[in-house]
Amino acid sequence: MKITKKDVEHVALLARLELTEAETATFTGQMDAILAYVEKLNELDTAGIIPTSHAVPVENAFRADEVRPAIGVDQALHNAPDRVGGFFRVPKVIE
């Protein structure tokens, strides 16, 4: 697929970018080279290769859920800079 100057200008318009003529010419060549490389990669035989999202296996380190006693409201609010009853007092953000 050949990238044209018009294609680059269209993408710039969608991205709300103002490009100079020199930038448009540079990006046209760069985008064309990128897509040419992708086309070259499409020639590879990838049958039997499992798609991956990471280069190494990634696993979450889950722990078993355990029921524990709650710390309580007083302990949770112990270091609060400002509190009203059982609640944190925060600055008003909506008028």
C-alpha cells in the first residue's frame, strides 16, 4: 500500500495537527516505509505460532482470601487531617 501526501494530510486533519510541507513530505516517506515493512512481515509463515501479548509469561500473584476483622472507623480516620463524625472532611469541589 502506497501512502500519499493526501493520506498524511487526512490523518493530520483527524489528529488536529498542523503540518508544514516539509513535515508532510517527511511523514509520507516514513509512513510508507513502515507500511512496506509490515507488508514484508505479512509474507512470513506464522502457521502454528501462538499469538502472544508478552515476550515472557506473565502471571498474577493471587493470594487466598482470608476473613479478617475490620480496623474500625476510629482507626481508619485516626490520621485524617479533618473529620466530621465518622467521615473524612474534604474541600468542596463542585459549586
